[in-house]
Amino acid sequence: MSRDSNTQHRRLRIILEGEVQGFGLRPTVYRVAQRLRLTGFVRNVDAGVEIEIQGSSEQIDRFLSQLDVERPAAAVVTTEDIQRVTSLGSQWFEILSDIKRAPPSGFESQNT
């Protein structure tokens, strides 16, 4: 056997929903991922915060544990969806621009 399962890389997509935007969660995710030498990204999406992390099983397990401890107290997660996704050739971890969907056609703002 050439590799232990802890050295094989995997990639997870994590969607955190709740009151998670505007409390410093993305910079916290970035710091934890950098410290553990994970690759991937974090960004705000309509539903909350999307995280994709790639690394060894051990690194990812440590990331999930450390994020629970270091998550800003004001960021309240009501739903956490974790899925395994196809590994990519990411070279680093980064904070991406927000993805916000445009309102449906014909939508009129209440602020006019």
C-alpha cells in the first residue's frame, strides 16, 4: 500500500446558513484554512456562506473542529450542509467575491 488514507486528498463543500454574514466568518475560515495548509475558497452566497476545502482527511477534520471553536460568537449557524465534491487542482485558499442572485424579472423594490 503506497498511501495512508489520511494522506489522500479530498474536497468538501460546506454551506453554512443562518446569521453568518457580516461577523468576520470568512476571514476566520481563511485563517484556519491557511494555518492547516488547505486549498479552496470561501464566499458569501444567498443562502449564507459557502466553503470548499481540499486537503487530507486529517487536515479537513482539524479544520472542522477548529472552525467550531474559532467561529465568531455573533455568527449563528442554523444549518450546516457538508457534501463531498470532486477534487480540483487548487493551489491556495482564497476569499472569493460574493455570489448574489439578481431578483426575478419584474421584481419591484419596496425602497422606491
